Amino acid sequence: MLASRSPADVRSRLDFWQALSGAVLALFICVHLLLEGSVVISPKLTNGIAWLLEVTFMAQVAAPCLVLLILFHFWIAARKMPFRAGELGVFVRHSKSLREADTWLWLVQVFTAVVILAGAFFHVYTVMTDLPITVDGSSKRLHDGWLAFYVIFLPCIILHTGIGIYRLAVKFGICSRAGRDRFRKAVWIIMACYLALGTLALTRVWFLG
């Protein structure tokens, strides 16, 4: 007779899948933002990349897989999130008393996760139901009222991804306790670069309309 798994084993397994799914999503976001940022160099380059992804069906396959992976990642991570007002209050009070930067970063991840969960579905659905993907189509969406959405969505994506990478590095010993401040600073610099690239891309697309 097989022995039942202990709660500790279950938590360890869930932590592994949460870390793995988070790492895959972080890699996707980093590549995706770089590809989207190619519009700063040339809209034709961005259109060419989009055409290649569509003709090889990479975009059509990746879109639903991305949504499912986000749902899977959120479902695992939700067990640690303070959804109730009382739980959130306790967490904030403890964070203030501990004065630990990493606990506040985790709270930022909680809030951005909720925005991403809703925003990613609408973003993917809107883009994939308006094929082919073109810079002109993106510009039209921005002028149709989507600019405000991306102004909120883009920083949330970057914050969640950057903090997630940092916390993974801490969790798996890539970032030692002695080097946390330096590693955290490097992550903030990279996040600022991605935010600048995303802002430039949105600006370029906006003025094409």
C-alpha cells in the first residue's frame, strides 16, 4: 500500500510548479517585450516578425497556451495570497513591523497578479481575434481607447516579472543574502529599461495612427 503524501511534500511540489511556470512566463515576457519594442527601430520589422509568427502558427498556438499557463500559475500562487481584507491587514502590519523590502515586493506581486490575470485575457483575445497582427492594427486599438489599458498593464507586467525573477534567484540560491541589494538594484535597472522600451514602443505606435 502506497503511503499518502505529506502536506510538506505537496507544498514542495506546488512550489516547484509555481517556480517553473513563473520562470517560463518571465522568459516569454522578456522576449515578447523585445519583439514588440522592434517597432522603435522600424514598423516594417515588427510587421515582418508578426508575419513570421503567424505563418508558422507560433502565435496561434502560443496565445491559448499562454493564457492557460497564466491561469495555472495564478491558481498555484493563489494559495499564498491574502484575498480577505483581514488577511491583507495582518500582512501589511507584519510588513511594517519587519521592515523587510522583500515582503513589500511580494505584496506588489499580489496586486499586479490580479491586474495581469484580467488584463492578459483581454489583451490576447483582442489581438488574436483581429488577425493579422500589424502595427497599423495596434495603432488603431490605441486610438480606440486601449492606450489607458496599456499604460496600466505594461508597468504591472514589468513589475511582476522583474520581482518574480528576483525572488526566484533568492529562492534557488542564485542571489545570496550578501548580494541581495546589488542584485535587486540590477533588476530595478533592467525593469526601468524595459519600461522605457515599452513606453517608446507605445509612443511610436500611437503617432503612426
